[in-house]
Amino acid sequence: MSNEYELILCIVNQGFSEEVMDAAKDCGARGGTVINARGTAKADAEALFHITISPEKEIVMILSKVDIKDDILKAIYTKVGLNSPGQGIAFSVPVDDVVGLGAKNIDIEKLKEKEKK
């Protein structure tokens, strides 16, 4: 089964979500959602990656068409990757169904049947 959308998740130090969105929008993303978060890591992780880990984070969620996902991930890595002050990591996960974008009409009865299973 081929998915039309993927969810890109990018975790960056607090204050860098706008840079993530700027990079994503330059590649065709239309918007995203930012969630405030708190990171945890062991001290040896800082030594391993040669970085200082700031506990205050932002998670940027971007619903992307599959055909531009790789470009968005590359742009995010280039602008706010681990070797930048934003110390960002990003990854994507496939999305089965999308509602509310006008991009795909989902049969509500079909969704209700899925929930029953």
C-alpha cells in the first residue's frame, strides 16, 4: 500500500522551530504544528555526540506529500541539524489516512468499521 502523505517530526532546541518551518516551506510545505517539549539524555550521550544537550525542546510536526518529504528532511538537516545551534533531528512516519485537508475524502463509515476491529 502506497501512502500519499508522511508525517515529518523534527525535534530542535527551543527557539529554532521557525528555522525548521522556513526550511520546510522553501521545499513546498504549507505549515506545521509546534509542541513544547522537554528532552532527557544521559551525560554519556553528550560526550558521544560532542554536543551539549539542552532540555528545553520544540517538536515540529509537518504533514507532507510523499514526493517532497525527502527535500524537506534534507533542508531541515542542512539548516538545523545536529551540527547547528538548533541541534535538530528529524524523521518521518507514514500516514494511512488524512481528513480535514480537502485532499482526500474518507468514508466515515469505513473509519468507524476500522475502530470496531
